[in-house]
Amino acid sequence: MHDSDADKESKPVDRLSVAKDTNDTQKSPEVPPPPEKPLPGDCCGNGCVPCVWDVYFEELAEYNKLSTENNPIPQSDRRS
């Protein structure tokens, strides 16, 4: 056995900090980047269901929801 392996085995694991790190990670999932806005030529204008703009606005709403859940705006910073 190498000296470095023996050092790893002899150190106790702090289970509370491991549990805390796990809980923090589970509480706030990563917010994905905002959806990419369609270019003016991406919509064909034929009334497709769903239109590229429908998909964009649905994805934008989900992004805004996740952003707000993970970074709530304090009451004092909200607009009236």
C-alpha cells in the first residue's frame, strides 16, 4: 500500500457536511440558460401549431419560473 492510500483511509469522513452539501444541491437545481429567441425568418407565418414563437414563449416562461424560484426578488426590490 502506498503512503497516500493509507492517509486517505485513516481520515474520518464528516458525514454532516456531506449531507449538507447534498441537501443544498437538491434544494436549488441549476437554472438552464435562457431560451434562444427565434430569428425573424424562423416563423413561416403559416399558423403552425405550435409556432416557433409559441415554443419560445413556453420555454421562456419555464426559464423565468426557475430563475424566480432559485433567486427570489426581495420585497423591497420589487416594482410597484
